[in-house]
Amino acid sequence: MRRADWHFMMLKAIWA
């Protein structure tokens, strides 16, 4: 995972 990947996943989890 990239350093921004976990950030994106976290945001997706929040928005979802």
C-alpha cells in the first residue's frame, strides 16, 4: 500500500 493509499481507504470508509 502506498502512503496515500491508507488515507484514501480511510476516507472511503468514512464516506461510505
